[in-house]
Amino acid sequence: MNTFKTALFRALPRQQVRLYSSQPQRPKSATGEFYKAWTRPVAKTALLAVFTYQVIYWGWTKLEYDEIKETKEAEITRLEALVKHEQQKQQQQAKK
């Protein structure tokens, strides 16, 4: 089974243990270990926070757009009714 995850891990370099080496291995840096342990969780959390913010922002914008559109359509309907009423008044005055 060739999935993306297995392909990703195959492509990453693996740490090789130096068995029979004449020089001792360097001790691992505390800073490096900290970033190795916490980079992925922090990045995932930040990405999830940005995604959540964008979804909420899009929803809020859509609701405001719908409200503005409804208000303008109501105003247009009211003005059209007013114009129709005034036209009927003018036609009645012209007949007299």
C-alpha cells in the first residue's frame, strides 16, 4: 500500500546510528529536541486557529451581506410602490 504518509516518511532522511565509530556521538541539543517535539503540534494548532477564524469570518460576512441585500430590496420595493402611487395620482389629476 503506497500512501502519501509512507512516501513522505521514506523520503525523509533517517538518523543513522554510528555503531563502531571511533568518535562518540554528540549529545542532542535541548533546543533542538524542544523544537523537534513542539513544532508540529504548534503548527497544527496555529493552522487550525487560522482556518477556524476564516470560516467564522466568511460566515459573518455572508450574514451581513444577506442583511444589507434584504434591506436594500425592501427599500427598492417601498420606493417602487411610492412611485406607482404618485403616477396614479398624476393620472387621476390629468383626467379631471
